[in-house]
Amino acid sequence: MAAPPATVPSVRIVVTSASGANGSGQGTLLAFDRNGHSLGPFAPDAGIIDPRGLHLHPDGRHLYVNNGDDRVLLLDERGAVTASTAPMERLNPGGGAISPDGRYCVTARTLRTVVAFAGDLSGPGVPLVADDVVAFPRGLAFSSDGGLFLAAGATGSSGVAAGVILAISPAPERRKTRLVEDADLSPLDLTLAPNGNIVTSSEVPFGLEDAVTSVREYDFRTGKVVRVFRPDGSVRFRRPRGLRFAPDGRLFCVSRDEVVAFDFESTKMLGAVVRFDQLHGQALELFPP
């Protein structure tokens, strides 16, 4: 029997719906209530173009949006823009994360590096690691000491899994180590679990309709696979992308037409929180109502 639909606490589920090369979605941010009912566009007049990464500001009342026009935006709870970066040539921002020193850092997919911005988005972005650190940076997450975990993703429908997650030591050394090398992995978004382990969404072979999709957990010290989370037939789980942990520890993943939930302790699929045709979700965030 399929699991009943999962619910989340009284928050809005905000999803970046990609357009253009990333999928024929809405090209904006979409909001849903805790029961998966559509609330419409989150920010209809904010100048959002083909949004990618999405991250909650540390104050809990603002959202960073990695925009498709080589900018990063900061939105308030009404969806109004309160700050933005100047366009940065070849930024092509993907995922984003808050560094231990409070900067907002994004994977710069054309520059093939990670760029750090001041938390209030004032001033220019600066490279956090060397250019060309990987061929195509996707998700990223920081350890408490300032070290960086970076997913090296595939770049197109090549049918080849990249299978690599880098561990980059804190500044000033920024020493690069291939922590995870897994033939069954093509990493996309990446986050850290409450237990400190690395969790990443995966699609192998990347970009193909019959790809094997999963969410995978790796030991943050050894890089060994710990567990694999797979759909149970109650959801389609095509093109999994952004990941988020809810305060109660449940794990959420946005995919092409769904936001699905897993019980992180048991790996059990809890079902779809959101179903929305042609969602083409890239990232999600849980935001106060």
C-alpha cells in the first residue's frame, strides 16, 4: 500500500520552477501550503528569470534566489526584492549555501567555481576557491569549520555519471580531496544531514528519461555510502533536484512534478507533499506563512 501524502508544519513550501534549458516550467517561484495546495507565484513582480538555487536567510524572514540573469536576489516574506547583486558575467548560479562567516555562496557553473557574496548582497562577489575547480559545480554545503563539500555534476545527457563529491579544506589552504567516488552516483543538490553526513540527490545516467533516481547518504569522514533512499512506487520521482530537512528531521526533495518526503531515520518514503504538472523544480525552501 502506498504511503499517505506527507504534510509539513505550518509553513509555505517555496519552489523554484525552472524554464529555458533547465525545463519548461513557470520560470518563477511557486508557493504551496502545508497540504500541497497551490498559492500561486511567490514573487510575481520581482524580476525573477529562470530561478535556480534558493536558500533561507539566517534571519528566517528573507529568501536568497539565484537568478538566471547572473544575479542573486534577496526577497522578503511578501516576495518583494530588498537587495540584489549586480550582474556578474558568467556567474550562471546553481546551488547556494550560507558559509560559517555569514556569506552567501553560490556555485558558479560557467566560471566552474564557488562565488561568495556578503550576506546583505552588498559589494562584488569573490571566488571562494580557484576557477575551474570542477567541470560543473552543483550542490554545496559547509562544515562547521569552514570546509566545503562540493558536488561535481554531469553537464548534459551524456549517459555518464560524474560520481564525485569533493571535500575542500578551510581557508587559507583550500586543499581539494575526492571524498566520494561512486559509479552509481551523479550528484545534484547537496546538503548536510542532522548527523553531519552528506546527502545528495542523484540521477544516473544524468538527463535521460529512464535514469535511476535516488537520494544518497555518505559518511562525511570516509566518503563511504551509508544509505540509499529510493521511491516506493507511490511517486514518480523524475529529475530529483533540491533537498531540504524540515525541523522535525524529515527530508524533502523537489523533482519534476512533485515534492516528496522521506523519513530520514528509516529511509521510508512518506509520499508526495506537492503534485504540480510541469513543476520542473530546481530548489525548495520551507518559509514562514
